[in-house]
Amino acid sequence: MTKALRTLFLVLFVLLLADNKAIAAEEKNYGDIDVIGKLGDRYYIQFEGIGTFYLPRIIVSEGVHVFGSTKSAMNSGLFQDQYYIDNPGTFIAGVSGPVTYKLVHADGSPIFLDMSLSKHVIWFWLAGFLTLIIFGRLASKYKSGIGQKSAPKGAGMNFAEVLITYIRDEVVKSNVGADKYMKFAPYLLTCFFMILFMNLFGLAPWGQTPTSDISITAALAFMTFLMVNLNGTKDYWKHVFAMPGIPKFMLIIMIPVEVLGLFTKPFALAIRLFANMLSGKMLILSMLGMIFIFAGLYGPTLGLLSSVVWVPFTLFIYALKVFAAFLQAYIFTMFSALFIGLALEDHSHHDEHHGAEVQHAAH
């Protein structure tokens, strides 16, 4: 241990001596760290050190227009980046590239609908394909008898069976009900594993976290909203628009509150997942960015020395992010199951019991 510390001290001492001129020289600009830009959605996928893969643009406005990239859409003469509309005379055809990636008509008028593929959509699709491939393969194994007539084979199959069984029994069945859970188990299990994959993607090299995009989490929450309200029983809707056991004049207040509650539940689902995944990714980038901030302020050597603090912190946050990936997938699935279960619940027995209590109290 002493030898290792001595070696580390000598290495750092040599680095300090070598950097004397760099510290005394003109301050080097390490550039701004665009954390929000790294987290935001883009119409390209960037592989650091390899290159950038530009995604096709699909514009629905005065017809359907498909372009291989944003730059080709600009060079067509039909559309233009908003930046060049706001800064006329700066665009050079064939040379100037996109700046904001927000396309408008060449005359500056807004387009009707932008159906372009973005990096978060690509990673969302990848999560869906991965779910289909992995669990399609597992399903074929179970159909062949593996896992039913014999024990599951392989670590992957055993791990998947543990997760599936737990989510099915402890989340879906316990919240939806033992007699109705099979109808909703496929949807809820798909939610869990797709969200889990999307959460974990952001921890991989070059990966992105689609669930840090509010549009992705809103789409997932909207599906839960449909599952809840399209399967709601008459009793469920009765409690929304004609809640039993309360005076009629109170319905003027209760109905708007209950209708608002229909939308606040999925809204909370979307915001919870989005905020947790975005904040975690932002924290990781901010931690690593501190190395470059220190290098820009105090020189490369102190920037390198500061990594002794920031890298372990980042690794710790990474470990928490792995836990949070499972936890947030579980929370979204659990609340979805809970909302579905409430929509399917029969309140008649409870209402009769409550009515008997009120009548007894009146006497």
C-alpha cells in the first residue's frame, strides 16, 4: 500500500513539473459543456470518436416530403432551418449546415406536421425490438417444455423468470385482482421491460435514455390512461359522475375534481419517470464535466487531479442509476396496475356498508 502511494505521489509530482509552463501560459479555452444539449432530443445520433449518423426528415406540409437528412431538406429549397430565417444572408447552399434543426418553409411560414425520426424515437424502437426478440425467444422455449416440464436453462432465462413471476404475482395480480389480471399482464409486463431497457440504455457507451424525454413518458402514460378508462366498469364511472353517498349539490364540486383526477394520475406517471431519469443523467454529465471545468480554470494538471474525486462520484451515481432503472420501471408498472385495479373494482359492497353506517348514525 505504501509503495503504491509513493508511486502515485511521484507520478503527480512529475505531472506538476511538466505543467508549469502550461499554467503560466495563456489560459486555454476548453469550451462550454452543453449538458442540456447532450440530454435533449436530436435528429442525429452521434457516436463520439466515430462519427454522426443523420436521421431522415419526414415533413407533412403541402404534401409528404422525405429527405435523408436535415441538410438535404434545406438544400432542396423547400424548407429552411429557423436560424437562417432569423439571420438572412447567412445561408450558403450546399455549405451551411443545420443549426437549430427546426425546419420551416423557405418563406419562413411554419410547417404543418413534422414526423421526422429523432434519436429518442430510435432508442424507443430499439427497446421495443429488444423486448420482442428476448421474450419471443423465451416464449418459444417455454412452449417447447423448457421451464415447464424441466427447470429453466441458463442464467438469462432464470433471471427473466424471477422478474416475470415477481411482477405478475406481486404487482399485477395483487393490484388488478386474481380473476382479471391475465388480461392486463401482457401490457404491464411489456411496460416494465421496455422502460427498464430504455433506462439502462443511457448507461451504455453512446447510449441514450429515451425516458428522459417527456414526450416518451407522456406516450407511455397515455397508454395507461387508455387501459384504465377503456376498461373502467359502470361502477367506476358512477363514482366519477355520480358519486354515491354524498348530497346532490356536492356533485357540482366533486365531478370536476374526479374528472381532473382522471388526467392527473397519468400526468404524475409521466412526470415522475421523466424527472427521475433526466436528473440522473444530468448529474452524471455534470460530475464528469467538473474535470474539464477545473482544467479550464486551473490548468490541465489540476483538472486531471480533480478526476480522483469526480470519477469515483460518477461511478457511485452510475451504480445508483442501475438501481433507479429497475426502481422507476417497477414504480411505473405498479401504479399502472393500481390505477387499472381501481377502475375494475366493485364498490357496491363498500357503498352498501357505508350506507348502513350512515343510516345507523342517523338513528
